[in-house]
Amino acid sequence: MAVQRLTPQPQSNDVPQLHERVQQTTCCVVGGGPGGMVLTLLLARQGIPVTLLEAHTDFDRDFRGNTISPAVMELLDQLGLAERLLEQRHVKIHNFTVQTGSGPLVFADFTRLNTRYPFITMLPQVHFLDFLAAEVLRYPHARIIMGATVQGLIEEGGVVRGVRYQSHDGEHELRALLTVGADGRFSRLRKLAGLQPRASSPPMDVFWFRLPRHPDDPESAGALFRFGPQSLLVLMDHFDYWDIGYIIAKGSYPQLRAAGLPALRRAITRIAPELADRLQHLTSWQQGALLSVESNHLAQWFQPGLLLIGDAAHVMSPVGGIGINYAIQDAVAAAQQLSVPLQTGRLSLRDLRAVQRRREWPTRIIQAIQGLAHQRIVRMALASAEPLCLPRLLRLALRLPWTSRIIGRLIAFGIAPMRPGDRESPQLVP
């Protein structure tokens, strides 16, 4: 999608012209990832003036999360968007499989979920965000401004009243009743607000790269996990290519690079021999990206006039690929709780606190489960000189059908999934 289409002329007197230095909206959303984009869409559908600021000029960045969970697909279905999204080229992942010494073992099964979408949808995030952005721009009170870098918060009487941002035509002020930070794990708004997250210590980093998919590769291979000496390998099916995550001990990337690409290619061949005939395509470290794995959370997600959601409030580990799901569920909770206060102009700290109260404990529980996986499986695998053999009791548990269904449900929906119109909240589906 061209950048020009993301900064259209407003269609309402309530929305300011883009060239004005001081602009006004009801809600300013900073960060055009899945959480920020869904929140913008849900507010726009309620007729609430909303402006999304995205620092980049497009959404096309490599090695971002591409997993869309059944919970997100159900949300899109309620908004009338799911089938249109699935018209785009995608891959359906029906299970997660780990290779053990006695053969492959399904540890997360999505096929038996009670949903119209019993699979993980693999879709490049750039296409997902372009799709949502086009939907946002159907609403006259919504704007998306690309290449807008936040420089500071506007504060009056201890209340955040918007942001100052820099764009291609200079510096602007965007004043708002509510400012939402959905700007990811390196949140600029979180830093400007002086909020410090509480961090845990995941034992791993991930080097992501891509290799071509061959015509004779298994159809619908899904997500495959392999153990190697002091490493793990994750293979994610993407039609024409494999997204591959080489999981290494925390902080060991300099040693990996020092050993050289030939050593990396040999290590991958030992773990996944079927990739040997295409590893010659990996010729430069610049073809990949290092993900420094983190897991943290804020004690308080809000200040007067300011709310943080998604990775800005709680960075999720990549274990389970649930980060997008949780960011979007934060967005649903925020839209449900805040639509009426934003419409009436009466936004209180109680409203912001209610968003955190609804989303904090599901997040903390999942982070605790991820922490157990870090300690009981990942750390053991990275410390083992031989490919890890899962403990016998764990292998037996994973062979029970209900175990893979429970894990599949946790990955697909998380804890206490949010849906438009839940409980006493206003309906977000007109």
C-alpha cells in the first residue's frame, strides 16, 4: 500500500488538515503494529475521532510475527473481515510438532478447537497491517500518519494531553483526550513517561533467516521444532519459503558469528538434514535478524491521559507465537472499556485502571507458563552437548490427546480471551 493512501485528506470538519502544526483528535494511538491498528479500527467503527502515528513510512519489515491466532480470526469474523483476509495468500498451521528420538510428536493440536478457524493463519505481517489500514481509512474520523516520530508528550496539570511528533513536513502537536502507546517492546512512549518494566531472564536469543521451500517439501508442514547440540531449530511454513529460527543461549550471538556461516550451516544440517541442499542460499549474516528475547511487564500500564498496551506494557517471549494475539486482545479490552468515556469526554483513571485489571492477570499467567518452558525445556536444551531427549514423563503426557488440545487452546486463545460485546461492555460490532 502506498504511503500516500495512508495519509488521506480528512472527510470531516472534526478532523484537522495534516499540514496544521496543532491538531486535535479524541484518541492518539502511537504505533502501527497489530494492537495499535486494531484499536484504531475499533474506535473508528464507533465514530470516535482517532489518529494513528507510525514512525516508519511503511509496514514492510522482515522477521516480524506472522502468526494470526484463532482468537484474532474470530474477532475479524465478528467485524465481517475474516473471509476477506483469507482471500490473501496464507498458510494454515493445524499443529505444532516436535521431533523426538522416537519420531515426531504433536504437542499443540488446533484441529479440535471449537471454532470456525481451527488453525494458526500464517500471513506476512505487512499484508495483515496493510489490510487493516485500508479498513481503518474507510471511516471519516480516522487517520493514519506514516513517518511520524514522537518527540515528546504534551502534559498539562499532570495529565497527558497528546504528543509532539516530527513528520516529513516538520514538527506538529497532536492533542488528544487519550494517548495510547502501542509502540512495541522498545516503546518510546513508555520511556517518555518514565515507566520501567520488571524483567525476567529468558535464557535464549533467536537468529531468524529464510530458506527456499522446495516443491517436494511436505504440504502444510506447519511449525516444526528440532533439538540440536546446545540449540533448537524452529521451521515455520510460508508457502514459498521457510522462516527458520535458530535458538541459541542468551548473549552467544557474537560467538556464533565468530565461528562463521559455514559452521552455522553445518550445525543446521545436523539438526535438519533435509535443509542441506538449500543452505547455500544463506551467504550473509545480513540475510537474517537477531531477536534478543525478552519478557517483562509494567506494574502500572497507565498515567492520567496515557495507556500502554501490547509489548509496550508487557513484552512476551516468542514461545507459542502469542504476542500478536495478546496485543490485539489488549486492544479489544481498551476499546470496550474506553469507547463510552471517549464519546462523552469523561475519561478517568478508573477507566484506564479497568483496562489493566482485565488484561493483566491473563498476561501474567501466560508469561509464567512461558517461563516454565524457558526453564524446563529451553534452558536444558541449550545446556546439553547432545540433542535434548525430553523426559519420559513429559513424552508420555504429550502423547495424551487432551494434553495437545489444552496446549493448542492456550496458544490459540490464551487465558480469558476478549471478544467484542463481552460482559457489560459496549458492543463493538454494529
